Amino acid sequence: MVKKIILVLIALLLLSFVPAVSAFGVSASYWDTRPLTLSRGETEVVPLGLQNTLGQEPLNLKAELSAGSEIAKIIDPSLEYYLPLKSKDEVFVNVKIEVPGDAPIGKEYNVAVTLTTIAPGKKGGVGIGMSIVKKFPVIVTTETGSRTDPIIYYGIGAIVIVMIALGLFLLVIKRKKKRRR
């Protein structure tokens, strides 16, 4: 019985050292199965969106390019980002991708940005930080503008299907009118 009470007290003591949950999210237009494709000599700025919707306090983050420095760099004036608490607005880390003019076609570069929480300026104690690595591949292609979003094809397909359905509907109505006469 005494052992159980001691274990409960230790658990409560340990939980009291964790003052708040620190959570943030990173979004991007590209990931492992949806790579960025650029032609030789082409440049694009890829924004990584940061949000702090679930945290208990505002966060300060530091961004660092952890892979792909041969073609990528973070172009923001500061590498530190402030994420307000429970804000629906995104803060962006802008990564500029420049494919060399002599890059071999089909070459795949891997770009990774590490985002790490910065502990507030409190002295003493132990701080627990969090890091997220956002990675995406960049593939060198032959054509400029070869990055057509698949949603365009879905939209065109949907319009064609609606037009065919409308044409069939009008044909059926026309035949029914002829039968009534």
C-alpha cells in the first residue's frame, strides 16, 4: 500500500515538471510522393507554412537547411520565426530552389528544413524542445512548366462528364417529346 502511494506521488511530481504541451505543424506543397519538378536553370520559391493551433503558449522556432544546400537556401531575413498561440494564420519559411543549368536530367535532389523550438529566455531548470524536419525531393526535368497540377486534369474531366451527361439528358427529353406526338 505504501509503495502504491509513493509511486503515485512520484508520478504526480514528474507530471508537475511538464507545464504545457508544445505543438506546431508544418505544411508544404511538395512531399515524398509529390516531388517538385524543375528544369535546368529554373528557380522557384517554396513556402513552408507554420502553425501553432494546438499549443499552450506562443512558440519561437529556428529554421535550418539540413539537406540540399547545393540547390536550396532559406531566403527570409531572419531564420527565427514567431508562432502566435492558436492562430489560424500561417507563418512562412521561404525556401528558394535553384537548379543548376548543367544538372543532369532525372537527377533527384533532396531538400530538408529542420524547424526547432527555441526555449524562452528563462534561466535555470531543464527545457524540453521539439524539432520537425520537412523533406521533399526536387527532380530535374527536360521541359519548362512541366509541373501541371493534377487537379486541373480532374477539373477538365469533370466538365467533360457533366457536358456528356447534359447532352444525354437533353437527347432523352427530345425523344420523349417525339413519342408523345
